Amino acid sequence: MATKKPQTFRVGDRVAERPKATAIPNLKPETQKRIEEYRKQRYGVVVDIFSKKATSRSKRVTETKFLRILWDGQKTPSEHAQMRICHERDLDFILEGYCAVLGG
């Protein structure tokens, strides 16, 4: 079995958000309208890379990589865990696999 190489990002890379589950059953129509703006695919540029440390209940310290991304159309960057982001060039391939898992 081949191991998956972790993604590496650099400042200036074009990125996209990975797909999120968007099927939420039994929502009121007004609630669906409110969350509709958050379902759009976002694209942006990495402006900073940093790590955050967290301590678990068992006192184990882990370090997670985060990215600061300036999304297209936004004025200020936001922080995102690296695992929720992919390179823009890889998005079509990721979407293909995501839809296959969902049966689409």
C-alpha cells in the first residue's frame, strides 16, 4: 500500500477549501437561505504558515500546522488547519474522489 505524502504549502500558493458535507436534512427554508453563503467554494492565497501546540487530556503535546489565507474578495486573512485546504490545481481530483464516496 502506498503512503500518502503530506501536502506542503508555501507562502504565495493558490489554494482552495476542501469539500464539506452540504446535505443537512430537515432544515427550515429560512435556515437554508442563511447558510447558503457558506457553501460556496473559496479560493485564495497563503500569506503565512505557522504551528499551534495543543495538550491532550493525557498530557501529550501535539503540534498542528495552520495556514493564514487571504480568500479572493476578502480584505483580511483567516486561519485554517492545513488538513482542510488543498492546492487549487488538485481540487478537481479531490472533488472527483469526494463525489465517488458519496455515490454521485
